[in-house]
Amino acid sequence: MIYLDNAATSYPKPNEVYNEVLRCMKNYAANPGHGSHSMSIRASEKVAETRGEIAQLFNISNPFTIIFTCNTTEGLNIGIKGLLSKGDHVISTITEHNSVLRPLNFMTKKGIDMTLLGVGKNGLISLRDLRKEIKKNTKLIIINHASNVTGSVQNIKAIGQIAKEYNVLFMVDAAQSAGVIPIDVENYNIDILAFPGHKGLLGPQGTGGLYIREGLRVGFYRDGATGSNSNSIDQPDFLPDKFESGTLNTPGIAGLCEGIKYIKRVGIENIQRHEAELCSYLLSELRKIEHIKIYGNMFMKNRCAVVSFNIEGIDSSNVGYLLNNRQIAVRTGYHCSPLIHGVMGTYGTGTVRVSPGYFNTFKDVEKLLDIIKKIILGKIT
């Protein structure tokens, strides 16, 4: 199988990730922070090590401001529902994933005011429009760093500067960028960063994280056992324990640790360059094929490794079906980001999404292009 759905979950993982997950399961898969025996201590040490690796990657000064989650969605829910309350105004965009849109929609029913910014043909918001929409009661700006539909990469450094200028909190959804595009929470004035472990960070599914700037008050998400303050029935009010009730996914976190180490060894800039080269080649070749409609920027400027397109007269789901029959895995449909399709004119059809990863090759892209041409010519049905 040629796997080109890395925007959903990266595959394959580095061998070090598989090996450490198995090593953890066999040797130290005990509850971290919930015991004084050697296995529990070793699990706690691995969790702490992983926090440290994440902190270095995103320039986070205090590793204890990083909370482990099961995915980006959980982190976004913690931030959105824990920060906003009745009367608050929040600014986001039409490019957002449902992991942002649905919690925001839920909060509008609780009395918050929401503004969704539009985007230009390049998929980017206007910084001028952002400034215009900031009100006295604007509490939060939420931005999808890189679109999982168009691949457009927002200028989060400039957006963070505007948020700081107006004393507004800034939250970044790094579902498509963490591990592939450099992120600096200090330099970009990011107050909350939600990220997955299973995509660009090359870790297992069921892993993710949330950075909360030190001193920022976020409401409780759930109550339960933390291993700390166990003599009290009150939930701890300090990070990370406040948001880490229950047993952590220690094997997953152990694998995530190795995924981040792999990224650091290879170099995030090398990973980004390789994926950009694959997508640049794909875009250039798709532009040569009749009956292909590409969405988003035609070139790799301000774009991550996501390419959405359609074949004229053929439903996107059918294209995905035909590709799968030829052992090529892509994603089709709305990609859980419904509003952007209204702008692109793909509401009712969705798109075919190709998202190469670091382990893909030019031969993979050439095979994809060959099958697409045969589908258009009717040689594959």
C-alpha cells in the first residue's frame, strides 16, 4: 500500500517508536505517578522525559505546562471550554476543523459571541480584517496553523503579535504543523497550543498534548485520581495534574518520545523540505492534467504537505475507491472542515486529499499520478 493520508495519521512510524512501545508494554507499563515501585518510577521518568522533549521542540520554558491528551481534539476542548464564558467574544476562521468549530458552536449556546474570518484565494486570513474584528470583549483568537483541506499555512507569528498588542489570548491548533513546521510559543506569543502525537510527531495514535502558558487560568475539564494530593477529594489546581486525571497512555507517550527524538535527529527543516518537494512535484504535474481542479495555493509558498483536488465529473469518493483498489491510500470527502468547502465550491462533493509524509518517495507520487491519468481516460473503473 502506498500511504498518502499522513494528514490524518502518519504512517509508517520510525522503528524506534514501535520498539519503545513494545519495550514499555513488556517492562514498565505501570501507572506513572501512582506508585513507589520501580516500574511506576520508570514510567514516571519516561513521561517526564517526553515532556522535556516536547518543551524543547516548541521552546516551552516549563515542561509542567504541557498536558498529555489523547488527541488534538481533547486539547482544543479543554482550552475552548475552559477559557470562554458567557459574554466573551472569540475570533476564529472558516478554515477550522470541527475540533474547533463544534466546541465553539456549543459555547455559542452558552452565551459567547463568535466571529469567523473568511480567507482569500490563497487560504489565508487578512490581518487587517482580524484587527477590525477585535472588540472590547474579545477574549480569544483561535487559528488553525495549517489547513487540513487546502494546506494553507497561516502567519501565526504575525497573528500572535496582534493578539499581544490587543491583550487577547491566542490559541493555535497545530494538528497539521507540529513536527513539520517550526513552532516557538514564546516568539509567536502563543498562550495555548494543541497538538497531536500521531501525525507529524510520528507517535502512536491516542497521544497528543496541550501547552497552557504559565499563570493562565483554564477551567477544570474533569475530576479524578492524579496520584497527587491523594488525601483530598478536591481536584489539584496545579499543572499538569489539574488536567491529567486517570491513567496516562504510558506506552503511547513512550512511543511519542521516540518520534520526537527521531525528528530532532533528522531535523525538522529536512522533514519539511522533503515533504514540500513531494508536494511541489505533485502540484506541478497535476496542473498539466486536463479535468483536474486544484484547491488552495498552486505553489508551496505558505503551504504544508496537503493537496486537495477533484477530477471533473467523478465524485471524490469514487476516486478514492479506485485509488484504494490500486493500493493507494488517500482521503476523500469534507475532512471534518465543512465551512471551507462552501468557499471552494465543493460542498456536496468534497475533495480528494493527498498528504505525503517523510517516508514517502517520488515513486509514490509518480504511481499516484499514473493511476489518476488512467482514471480520467476511463482505463480504470
